[in-house]
Amino acid sequence: MVVSEKPMDGADRLAQEFVQFAVDAGVLRFGEFKTKAGRMSPYFFNAGLFDDGAKMARLSEFYAKAILASGMEFDMVFGPAYKGIPLAATVAVELARQGKNVPFAYNRKEAKDHGEGGTLVGAPLKGRVLIIDDVMSAGTAARESIAIIKAAGAEPHAVAIALDRQEMATENGQDVPHSAVQYVRNQLGMQVCAIAKLADLLLYLEQQGGDAGREHHERVLAYRQRYGVEDKE
């Protein structure tokens, strides 16, 4: 197996460290998994398994580093219910630790009919809003967040995710020639920052060597060849 000798930049190194972290945490697994689109994927990324304080602290550090390195401008962060709620809170804490203190907010799935009421919790939505989520499969959560943010009079400006699967999205049960990330970036005009991409996962597997590494690499590569999209960024 030939491993690329191209020197890594900071983003590449961060992505490789993140993939290793996700594997070690049991969040990124290999085998056979059915996706929301009905595809049988040779890998599965379940951010819900970042399930203790140490893992969340490390995860938020990866998010903050990737967000700050991207150069994206934003005034606050927003976490869509439910997985985006702890992500927005912990990433806001880490951003402050790294020198960028911004407000954060999140939504409820059901409106509260007592107390302060409503579906929004946290700081008022205003200015340029950065949406923080785990992955983007169909872009549904992003569209819902965009509607919430616009309704509050703020600007949905960018999205940060942990992993870009770089695969075709589905519409009405049919594959389309673009990913959810590309749709949000190209059709909705929003910036998207991902800590790592499927290409980074393939590089990680390529560098692992051994029978297991080769087998996983071959299966993930075959999956990308079948369902992957060209990264035109």
C-alpha cells in the first residue's frame, strides 16, 4: 500500500487527530450499517457516543480549532435540538477559552407553555449565526435551523459539523449529484466547516496498514466510489 508523502498542513493534521480520537472513543466504527438513505455503509459515525466530560471537552476543542482556523465570521452559535444542544454549549465554552467569547442559543422541539415560554433558549438570536451540528446527511436540520434563525430576525451565516461524509444526498427517495454540505454551501450560500471529511478517513485507514486496515480502506473506498461526490471547494 502506497501512502501519500504530501506534507500535511494544520487542517490535515487536525483532521487525522480527530479521526483517531473518534475511533478510540468508539464513535467511529467499521462494519455494516444502514444509513437514513437506506444505503449499507461500511462505517458509522455516532456523535451521541461522545458521552462523558472528557470526550466532550476534547470534541469541543476540535470544533473550536477548526472553526477558528476556517476564518469564518460569526456573532453567536446555535445548536439545533437535540444533538446540537450540548455541542453549541461546549463549543461556546471552548471558543471563549481560545479567546472568542460569543453567546449561544438552542431550540426546543416542543414549545414551552409556562415560564419564559417559546421554543428558544439562551441568548437572543441576532447577527451572524453559526449553526453547530454533528453531521449533515440530508440538510433537514440545517434547513429547520435556518428557518428558526430567520424568523428571529438573525442571519443564518455558517454551519460547523464534525464529519462531512462527502456522499450524495437524497431527495424524494432518489440520489442527487450533490451532498447535503454542497447544497447548503452552493444553494443556500452558507459557509460550511467540517473538522474532518470522508477523504480524511480514507487517508487514516490507508496509513493504518495491516489486514484490517486494508479491508476497511477497500470497503470505504468502494462506498465512496459508488455514492461519493466530487469535492469542488
